[in-house]
Amino acid sequence: MYKNILVAIDDSETSRCALKEAQHIARTSQAKLYIAHVADETLLNIHGHALTAVANIDQAAANIVKAGQKLVDDAVAASADIQVEGLIIEAKQRRVSETIADKAKELGVDLIVIGRHGQRGLATLILGSVAEQLAKISDASVLLVRKH
């Protein structure tokens, strides 16, 4: 039985499938569910060249956090019958997978649930897969959920 489960969400159909799976496991295991979104600002600054004016970077970063908070709040509201806690985690120039793994370790999580988008070939080679990276580095078990 799992005691602490972390599900990482974004605004994708695959992520919604992962959330449903995590909610089901948390209900059946009577586990605490952490619903987390990683606010990743790396796209705002590529190779040291900001995509927006310097004055707008702080506002853009705040908008990323705000949008993530809405995702988390909605997911928490849909998990009313589960012991649940919402989390916004800021990547702060780190890989998203490392950010999730570190938070899971800090919280004593024994299962991480994450959606796998199913990219293959060049896209995965260039971008990497957060889910696959997480499965490699995490101390906790990782459940990869595909869209269904």
C-alpha cells in the first residue's frame, strides 16, 4: 500500500489521465495525494537571450505560476474525498524531472504518477522526456500513464 503519492500535472490530456489514475490509487490505498505543478521559466530565457523584454520577465514568470496554481486548485477541488495537498514547485533553472524527484524525496513520497506524452525519435532525443528522466533518477516508484 502506498502512503504518499505525488502526481505531476500540466495542462494536457495525458496529465489529466495521470491525475485520474493517482486519485484512484490514493482512494484505494487511503494515501495522501500531493498534486504538483512545476513552474518552469526556462522558455523565457533561451541561451541567455530573453524572449521578452527584461521588464516583462518577472511578470511572465508570475503568470506561469498563476496559471499553474489554477491547474492545481482545480485538481485539488476535484479530489475532495481524498487527503490532498496542492503544490507549486519552481524549477529555478533546473530540469523539471530533478525538481519533481527532489520534492518527492523531501515529502517522503513512495509513488510518483506522471503522464507520458509518447514522443519518439528526434523530439525525445532533443527535448528528452521528463517522465523517462524522472523514472531514471527518482528514489520512489514512478508510474508512467499514457493518454487513454
